[in-house]
Amino acid sequence: MFDITTFIRELALIAVPVLIAITCHEAAHGFAAWRLGDPTARLAGRLTFNPVKHVDPIGTIAFPLLLVLIKSPFIFGWAKPVPVNPRYFQDPVRGMMLVSLAGPGTNFALAVAFAAMFHALIWIAVLLGGAGMSVIEPLALMARYGVIINLILGIFNLFPIPPLDGSKILAGFLPVEGARFIYNFERYGFIVLILLLMTGVLQSVLLPLVSFFSGVLL
């Protein structure tokens, strides 16, 4: 039976870590590109930690909510990609590799930060002997979600399937023809990604990794 109260409570706890994760991920791409000489994201107003600039109404809100409502075992969504023009980079392929690394790298840093927050809150709860648990418990749950969400986003984006960041990272290590193949394959990548998600192949690799690293951090 669907419990609307539990659903709203869980959604409220997850919403903040999700917004932080996707906002910092996309902003990191923009800042990395800017540092490498590409002003495109800055001119588009995407060098910001304002989530409104990065949220995609369909990919960030509607689609994940639909998956939650149909009780999908895996929640999938996306934000608005930060515009990057590799022509500004001295080495376009290497530049795109570094820009792509910035997103998942930021998520892993956030996972560590949320884990530190989680342990600090548990320590405070023990120190206070249970006092203030009405505030500490939801914050600790939010921090725990922050670890898991950032690990999911970071690891998921490292898969070498276009248009995920991992494909551009892989391209940076390949010869010119290999990198060109990956970029040309991007038009079909989303279809492949959906098929792998629907068949559970991607989850079978992703979820054990998330479980292992969240166990280490938490």
C-alpha cells in the first residue's frame, strides 16, 4: 500500500542531497572548462551553484518521480548538460577528458564530505545521550543519502558509454580514430544506456560498487 506521508518524508530527505549532487556535478564541468580557456558555460550563466540553472524539469524531476511511483528498483535521471566548446582547448580531446573528470570527481568529494557529516552527527547524538534526536536523526539520514546519491552519480557517470562522462575520459586515452569513434557513437549512446538499464546489466555492476564504497564511508 502506497503511504503518501512516508513518500513525502523520504522525498524531502533525498531532495537536498540530489540537488547538491547534480548542481555541483554540472558546475564542476563548467568551472573546469573555464579554467581550460572555454568561456561558454560562464557566458550561458552556468558557472553557478544555483540548482535552478542546472535542473531539467523532465530529467531531474518528472522522470525520477515516475520511476519512484512505479516502484522501479533503480532511479535514473539527468540534469541540463553544461555547454562546453572543445575548440577553445589547446588539446580538445584531453581538455574534454579533464572537464569530464571534474563532474564525477566532485561527486566523490561530496560523498566523503557527507560521510564526515554523518559520523559527526552520530558522535554528537552519542555525546548528547539521545537529546535532540528529532533534529539529528533526519540530518543524519540526509547525510547518508548524500553519500549514496553522490556515489551513484559519480560511479554511474564513469561508465564509458556516451553521453556519460566516462566515454570522454576513455577517449582521452585512445588514439585519434578511437576517440572519433566514441564521439560519433554518442548519437546512439542514450539508446544503449536505456537498454542496459532496462535489462538490469548496468545495475548489476553499479550497485555492488556503490554498496562497497558506501560501506567503507559509512
